[in-house]
Amino acid sequence: MSAVRAGEMRDPAGDVASLFRLHAPDRRLTTGGIHERLPPGPAATLGARVAAFFAARRSGPELLVGALPFDPHHDDALYQPAQIAAPARPAALPTPGPSCAATELPSADDYADAVARCVAMLRHAPAGPDALHKVVLARGLRVDSATPIDPGMLARRLASDASVTTYVVPLPAASGEPPAWLVGATPELLVSRRGRAVVSHPLAGSARRVGHEAEDRRRTDALLASDKDLHEHRLVVEAILDGLAPLCSQLQAPPRPSLHATATMWHLATRITGTLKRDDISSATLAGVLHPTPAVCGTPRLPALQAIRELEPFDRGFYAGAVGWTDASGDGDWYVAIRCARVQGHTMHLFAGAGIVADSQPALEVDETAAKFMALRNALGIDDARAA
């Protein structure tokens, strides 16, 4: 981070409640403590609020870290850390294993029913510019442990997959409640900014990875040839290009997606690069413009948000939002908050979603979300059979 000076690297007090960690394959950031919070607000005002924050003379690192919620109209949770360094590691708390109980919310059958209702909505959507083309439907898994869940240890287990970016982000918690975090391992970069250079790496269209060469080849060949998955992916790429185009003097994206592999999944991926028109367009502004993409919401955005409110039986909170950082120069990295869990005390809420289009098949979408749960299940030692 260009605005962070070496003199600010010092040992924090070790307050695990304020632990922020963002470990990408090519860079790592860990902070401790909370010096000052950014006044919260919706995604549309994020760039302006961040600019005003850094314009005021203040002490502490010239850095903001935190999370955006899924719903762009809800308040975000960003703050200036007290120190930039690895916090003193607290005594390790046991990570839940076979003694924990998992409950699906909704059940696989109820999720399949919601997908079927969504498909009907898509097939009968009236024609026009606001016609619904895609909706991302999520499901949850509540895990209750006999022992408190250590977010740092969970993130370290998730980091065994070197292809993903692991994160631990403090979340708002009600007075009197234990500290809460969003912990996950995302493969998807929403947007990165260095000077005027911009990169986005959206993923959409997925298949489970099985670890058998011949079967994985069959699945990837089918994914690359799937009209349904290519259509779903194209919607995401077009939305990001539309969002970035007014802000960029140059913008490039390959005509067809490539494959991106994690330990448990294959994804269709497109690397988008661009050059900003002006120096004052920050990574916070870019994140506010692009979030949420059709990869986690659907398209068009507002009708998809309404469909999600009608079909999902829970509030996503910060799942499918964005996690990251921005500095006083405008540089920053923002990742899509997927493959994650909200961790608080003895309980975790895991989340996974699938993109639904008019020709989606409910049974296949159930299987896709089950596959996406596997990264966190593996880190916890929970197999599918333990889900109630």
C-alpha cells in the first residue's frame, strides 16, 4: 500500500476482536485495533465518504479496512486500524470438529423449491429493459460448536488452498454479544486499483472439482461448452464493463472466459483490465459502483434484489458483499465475500449461492451450493452426512 509508511508498522495490543486479515496469493495485510470508524452509509456514497475521511487531518495509518454488506442500500462497516502488523496471536481456541452440529437453512428440498419458483419468474418475466435475466439464490448452514470458534485458526485452515484469498473481517455486533467476524476464502476479485490501473476478475458458471483427471476434464469441457453457464458468465462481464466504461479511457476483456480452479470448484473466469480517466477515482468509488455484480445478485440489479428478498428465508448481512482496503492515495483491493461464514461465539453461519437463469435445473443448483460449502466444511472437519 503506497500510503502506508514503514514507521507505522508496530506491534498491536493483540485485541483479537479487531483482527483484520486479508491474505491474497500475491499480497498480505493484517491489522490490529480500531483507531476510528468511517461514518457508515450505502455503497453509492462510499467513494465520497472515504474521500472526506482522508481529506480531514488525522493521526494513524492512512488506511481503511472492512466490509460492504450484500444489500448496497445498507450500512457498510469500515474503519481505520490502529496498527498495521500481525496482532499478538491469542491463545488458540479449539476449532469445531466432529462434536459440532450443522443445520441447513433452508433444507435442500426447500432450496430446490425456491429455485423452481425463481425459474418460473424468469421464464414469465415481462419483456423490457427491466426484465429479469438472472437471480443468485443463496442457502445457509448453521454450525453450533461445543467450543468457541477461533476465526484466525479457521482462516489458517482455509489458507491451505493457495488459489484463494482468505479473510477475517470484524463485523458489527449488538451490545452484550460476543465479537463477530466474516471469515472466508474467496476466489473472486471485485476490483483492484493501483494508480490509474484497474483490474477485475469476475467468476460465474461453476462445476464441482472431483480430483480425478478424466472426470475433471469431462466436467471442464462441459462447463466451457455450456450455453447456460456461458450466458450466466456473460451477464456478469457485461455488467462490470458497463460499470467501468464511463470511468476508464481504456478497457479490455477477452472474448471468451477461461477456467479458474480452486481446491473444490471449477469456475469460468474473465480478467478485465482498464485505465482510469482521472487520478481521483478511488478503489472505494469503484467498489461502490460495481457492487453487487450479477455474480452474487443477478441482473438487472434492482429486480434481482427484490426477487432475493422474496425467495430467500434469511438476511444475507455481509455475505456476498465485499471485503478489502483502500488507502489515502485511492489504491486498494476489494474481493467478493463468498465461500464464507459469519462467526460469533459458538456459532457459525455458512453461506453459498448459485446463479439461476431461465433454464436452470433445481437439482443441479442444489449440488452446486453443496460443492461450494465444501471449502468451509473441510476446514471444520464436517462432512455432508452431519448436516441435519
